[in-house]
Amino acid sequence: MSTTGGVGTEGGPMGAVHEEDPEGAAPGGRRPGRRRGSADTRGQIVAAARKIFAEKGFDKATIRGIAREAAVDPALVHHYFDTKEGIFVEAMRLPVDPGTVLPLILAGPRDEIGERLVRFLLTMTADPDAREPILALMRSAMTNDQVVVMIREFVTMAVFNRVVEGLGISPVRMEVAFSQMFGVVLMRYVLRLEPLASAEIDELVEILAPTIQRYLGGD
């Protein structure tokens, strides 16, 4: 796959990876000041995070690195965002934060986990504003290796690991369930395969939920 194009940062497409200076200096010897918060500080942090995630992936991106890119103190990043996941969600304009949603889904009855997950995903993606950032990232991943790494690391750490630990299942069960659910989303909204594209959510939940329940509900 090519490493050109794809999800860019504010101010341009993905560029080369910048090595972080161990002393905390930005590339080229620039040292950010400890600027106080301002009306635009949050936006600058988000723009910096988008750039850092694109260059380094989710796993290697750090709060300190994002703060350095935004020329703010790391404490100011923590002031606006509780977790690195939260910064990623906003930087990539994702509709939900897995750290907030998944605990609620996992807290319900185990024998209904398949229905809850399927209904949540289909209901969320039924909103064009909610699904477009997800589909945009997936399209970018088709042509950009950096985006693939970034998405894989985020999904593994923020979604898969949390569900695997919460349900006590093997990782492959979660991955198969996830691939099936998102396969339906792609067929429904990218290929627009009929009658799937026009099917009601309740009908799709009735068809898909038992299969997802088999993967995640335990033996």
C-alpha cells in the first residue's frame, strides 16, 4: 500500500515522522513555552494530536509529545482531555469514545451482549454525521499504511482489549465479531448493497445479533 494521501493533519497531509528530542525540544531545536490556556488552546492541542497520531500511530503517541507539538504544558493537555483515547476520538472526529460507551454496553446481561453491540453500532452509523468520520478513516486505510497502523493500535487498545478483558473471551472471538459487524456497515453504507442498504435496524439486529452473541456470549 502507498503511504501517500489519507487522513491529513490541519495544515497538510501526513508528512515524515519527527523524532522527539529526549530533552523535550521540538524538531529543529524549537522549545515551546508553557503557554496558558486560551480560547484556541483546545483546538491547537487537537490539531497537534492529529499530526502526532498520524506520524507515530496511537501506541507511540504521548501526551508529552502532543503538548510539545502544540507548544503547551502537558498539564494543559490533561486539563482538556482525561485520556489519550479521548484526544484521539476528538482529533479523528469519531462519534463516540469507547472508554465511555463500552463499559455501559458490557455492564448489561451477558446473554444480551450481542444484541446490545449490534444495535448500538447500527443505530450510531445510521446517522450520516456519525458514520462519515468512521468511513473516512476506513477509506484512508486502504491507501495509507500509517493510517492502518494508527487505526489498528487504537481499535486494539481502546476496543478489543477492553471487551476481551470485560467478557473473558479470546481475542480472536472479538476480532471475528468486530469484522462481521463492520462488514455489514461497509456493505450497507459504502457498497450500498440492496436490500441490506435499505433494511430496518430491527431486522438486521434480529439476523446479526445471534451470531455476535455466539462469538461473545461465552461457551
